Amino acid sequence: MTSRVSGACLFISLTAAALCAQSAGNPAEGPGLFRAKCVACHGVQGNGGGGGVDLLQGKFKRPSSDSDILGYIRNGIPGTAMDKVDMPESEARKIVEYIRLRAQSHYANEVTGDAFRGKTVFEGKGGCRRCHSIKGSGSHFGPDLSDIGGSRSPAEIERSIVDPDAEILPQNRIVEVVPRNGKPIVGRQLNQDSFTVQIVDTNDRLLTFERPSLTEVKILMKSPMPSQKGTLSSVEIADVVTYLAALKDRQREASR
Ligand code: HEC
Ligand code: HEC
């Protein structure tokens, strides 16, 4: 396993290494410009203030292509505290490039966690098996994660863990079914056709309902998965992401 380095530069990718060397602080280059023009609002790590926007982690609220970001810098974002920033376009472009590189190294950084420790967190402190199964072991209320590394990037996995509501894939839809004579039941929807609705409930039971026996099937927009932000440390989260990112279904791999 990769050992963990403490300090400002715990990056492994080449671009990021170059960046580290650079971030020593030439005021005419991306990092220096970013510091001079953006950190007052967005914080030193790019994760403070500024509307809570994680600028250096590639997590944007708005569509943020390079030209979009360039536009925000040059024109501001109407109706928000983000005013236009007075600077030549060439400098603004350097900042955009810097933001991109930092976002990449953030993701590269994620997979330098320790998968073994991640497994321990997943099965222990994280309580993930209460809802998820991996290779046949665990519960099924949440989606099976045996192939999560094959279908989702580390960044997406991380986002699912710290911000479960950000995106719920259609195949992971959580519903509340309301039986005509009984209490509402929350579950992950498996199949539905014109006659039946099938769910796995929070007690790992597979339940099938005839449609006429239900008064309602509500799709829940909020994930029942608790965010781990604040519960797990950032190191523990990186470890879990590393563990999950490495899970790939061999059969699927082979058939590719
Ligand atoms: C005066 C404070 C201020 C300064 C200076 C500032 N920003 Fe912002 N910025 C904000 C705020 C506040 C938001 C959030 C707007 C909102 O969504 O409400 C924001 C949003 C953004 C967004 C959109 C992110 C998203 O996900 O929607 C980008 C990109 C951005 N800023 C880049 C920059 C860059 C690059 C600089 C430096 C050149 C900079 N900002 C300087 C206050 C500032
Ligand atoms: C209370 C039940 C519950 C717990 C506990 C839980 N999850 Fe989830 N998780 C879900 C459900 C339901 C979904 C599907 C809806 C969604 O995407 O939020 C999900 C989705 C996910 C996804 C996205 C899956 C995909 O297909 O993209 C990941 C990754 C994930 N969980 C990881 C974890 C990890 C790691 C833990 C432990 C730290 C955990 N979960 C704990 C219920 C749970």
C-alpha cells in the first residue's frame, strides 16, 4: 500500500507533482493568482466560504466548463456575491487551468487511501453492510457494491458517501409504498410492471405488492443513506473510496 505523506503535497500524479513544485508561489502563475484573487472568498484550500463551493475539488454546482468558469471570473455570477474579478484574460485562463489540475489531483489523491483499512471501516465503524452487500455478504436495501469500481469513478463514489442526495441513479430508486390497509414501507425498488411493484425494505426483505393493494408509490428524492461527512474522518473516507474503487466484477471484466 502507498504510504501516506503529510504536508502540503500529498499528490501522486505527474501533473500534480508539477503543480506542487509550482505552487511554491510564483505570483504570475495559477496558484499565486488564485491566492491573490480568489481565496479571500473561496478559502486557501478552495473549500472555504464562497457559497460553500469546493472550487479546488471539481465539485461545482453550476455547469462549469472552462469557458463557463472563465465567464464567472470575467463577468461575475449575477445575483450572488461573486463579482467579476478584474484581471487579464490570460491570467484568468491560468486560474482555470489551476482549478482543473487541482481537481484531478484531488481525485488521484483519493485512490491513494488504504483499501485494507477501508474494508475495515466499511464493515465496522461505517456500518455500510447494514444496507449494502459485496459479493454475497451484507444487506440489500442499498445497491450491491460488488462491481462499484467497474461502474463508478472514485470521485463519484466519494460523492455518494459524503453527499448521498447529490445524485441517485434511476436504478437505485428509493420508494415509499403505501398499502391500502397498513403502514407505509420504504424500500429500494427492484422491478415494476403494470401489475406489481417489488422492493427490498430496510430489514432486507424482498416484498412484492399487487398494484391494486397500494394507494400510492412515492419516489423519495432524499437518499436514506446517511452522509458520512463528520462521522468518518477524511482519511477514513479516502480509505473506503479506495476499497470500493478496487471492487470490480471479474465476470463483467472478462466479457468486456
Ligand atoms: C467577493 C467574493 C468572491 C471572489 C473574490 C471570488 N468568488 Fe467565486 N464565488 C463567490 C460566491 C459567493 C460564489 C457562489 C455563488 C452562489 O452559488 O451563490 C462563487 C462561485 C464561484 C464559481 C461557481 C461554482 C459553482 O459550483 O457554481 C466559480 C467557478 C468561482 N466562483 C470561481 C472563482 C474564481 C476562479 C475566483 C478568482 C478569480 C473567484 N471565484 C473569486 C464569491 C467570490
Ligand atoms: C441506511 C442504509 C445505508 C447505509 C447505512 C449506507 N448506505 Fe450507501 N446507499 C444506500 C442506498 C439506499 C443507496 C441508493 C440511493 C443513493 O444513491 O443514495 C446507496 C448508495 C450508495 C452508493 C452509490 C451506489 C451507486 O450505484 O452509485 C455508494 C458508493 C454507497 N452507497 C456506499 C456506502 C458506504 C461506503 C457506506 C458506509 C460508510 C454506506 N453506503 C452506508 C443505503 C445505505
